[in-house]
Amino acid sequence: MNRRIAIFTLLYASEGAPIGFIWWALPTLLRSADLPIERITSLTAVLLLPWILKFLWAPVLDLLRGRGWGYRAWIISMQTVMAVALVPLVWLDPVADFGWWRVLLLIHAIAASTQDVAIDALAIGAVPPEARGRLNGAMQAGMLTGRSIFGGGALLVGAWFGREWIMGSLVAWIAVALAGAAMLREVEPPRRADAGAFFGALAAASRLRTTWIGLAFALVSAAAFEATGQLAGPFLVDRGVSSGTIGLFFGLLVVGAMLCGGLLGGTLSDRLGRLPSAAGSLVGFVSMIVLLALADRSGAAGEGVLIVLLTGMYFFVGYFTAVSYALFMDLTDPRLGATQFSAYMAATNGCESWSAFAGGRLVAAQGYPSAFLVMSAVSLLGLPILALMRRAGQLGAATQRPVSSALR
């Protein structure tokens, strides 16, 4: 089991690498090449669309499975496309050959988002429920590592050795993850998935109360930290914190806190149960945000206090993320590994979108403390939703109650 979790951690690092590169490194890289800002932002907006829309083609991965072609084959094929699409960028100039950059990066993004769907689906079937918390904690650590290395780390490499080394390093990273994927074993269907059986399973899942309760939980529970996370940078700027300190906060403290929280939370959720762990981590990040709001409203808190409270929030964010992803895996029918889990991820993306919008409007109308408190109240709605989930039944042992054998 430890070997399998290590491989999935590597695969999640390969998930985080393209996101870190596209979100953080690519805009800086293109601007350093004197590309106009409007062209850069229009490109990154297009490149993020595959991650937003990937749930639309996720059912294809469930349907096109059979002997010799399972989720692992999807991962390997998509990683191959990801690497091949990047190779020409080693020598193509980002300004003179911008059209080629746009096409090749879009191909890379579509393949990377499809790889994400396949990795999650494979994990649901390959790892038993009692170990999914530890799995998700480790995978979140891998994702954060990949995002950090190919976000800020890529810029350091580029500054020292040039843009070509960034692209070459990303291709090499994908190749290592591809080798890891090839080491995984998968239980594949004896024949190609039957469309009738697939849609029957989909209809059955849609009739379960837990499916809709899970989607509701995904849409509201993270509202407080999603809004606060989006506002954290502007908030610290408005409170007079230097840009260097803010950079250190996001680059080191946030990543470290989330990584530690994810590893601890995932492990404990296997022992204590998913629902109590989700509730505890939700109360944890809401508590940090409420304390942040009260400290800021008092006017007496220095920048150190604000940063400590935000770092505490991100610890519980990492904890909550590992637990909630494991919970969504528990709620997913393995026959719908790509389709159903992607729907839960789409709902979490929806929560990020609406909460950021609402949080910004609340700050403009009433200030930061009120925005933090209102969004915290929304997140607390997740507690009665978890109670509904418990009463709805149809949940595994790892979800409802402690599992003493989780780490054996």
C-alpha cells in the first residue's frame, strides 16, 4: 500500500506541475519576453478552460475502458501528449512563434486536465476506502510540491539557465511521472464498458440522496477559506504588509501549512472517520477566519498576528482538502470513477468562483472583517449538511465511523 500511495503522490505532483507552470511561471516568462499583457492574460484564460470543463468529457474515460485499456492507459497516453506538446517550445520563440505556443500549450492543457480525471478515477478503484485519507493527504503534498517547483522554482531555473531549461525540465518531470504510472496495476473490465450499464449506474447514483448532499457540501463548505484566500493578498497589502513579506507568506508559509495539514488530516480521517474529520477541519478554518476578522476589527493586531492567523487557516485548509477529497471518493461509484468524482470537483470549483465574487462585493460594501464573518457563516452550513449525509446512510465505514485498521 505504501508503494502505491508513493506512486499516486508522484502522479499528483505531475498534476500540480502544469498548473503551477501555467498560473505562475508562464505569465512571468512571457512578460519577460516583452509579450503584451493583454495577450498573456487572454492566453492564460484560455489555458485554464480545460480544468473548468473537464467534467464534460470525463464520462468518455469511464465508457472507453476494457481489457488492455483502463484508466492507467489514459494516464500514460495523456502524459505522452503533454510531453510531446511541450518539446517544440524548447526552441520556439514565445513572441515570434506565439501562435504555435498558444496551440501547443492548449493541447498540453487539455491532456493535463484529462490526466487529472484519470488519476482520480484510478485512485478510487486502486486504493481501499480505509486508506483514502492518507492517500489524499500524500497526493495533496505531491500536488503542492509540483505546483511550487514549476511555479516559483521554474522561474529560478529560467533566470539561471534560460527558458529552454524550464521547458526541458517540465518534459523530464512528466517522463518520470509516466514511468511511475507504468508501475501501477489496475483491475480492468474484462470487456469494453457497456453504455447501458454505464448509464444505468449513472442513473442509480443520481437517485442517491448522498450524491446530491455531497454536491451541496462541495458548493458551500469551503466558502470561507476560498473567499479569504482570494482576498488574502489585497488584505495584507491594505494592512501595510510589504510585498516581500507577502511573497514569503505565500511561497513558504502557505505551502508548508497546507502540506502539513493535508498529511495529518488525511491520516487522521482514516482512523477517526471522514465525517467527524471533515467537521473538525471545517470548524478549524472557520475559527481562524473569525479570529482574523475580530483581530482586524480591533485595529490593534500587527502584521505578525494577521499572518499567523492566516497560516493557521491554511493548515486547516490542507487538512480539510485531504479529508473532503477522500469523502468524495467514498461517495463515488467506482464504475463512475471519472464522471462522478469530476462532478464533485466541478462543484468545488463552483464554490471557489461564487465565493470569490461574493467576498469581493462584501469587502467593497462593508469591509474585510464583515466579509470574512459572512463567508464563515456560509461555510458553517456544511455542518448540518454533514449531519444529513450521516443520516442518509449508504456510506462506507471510513466515512461514518473510526476505522482501526486503516493503516495496517
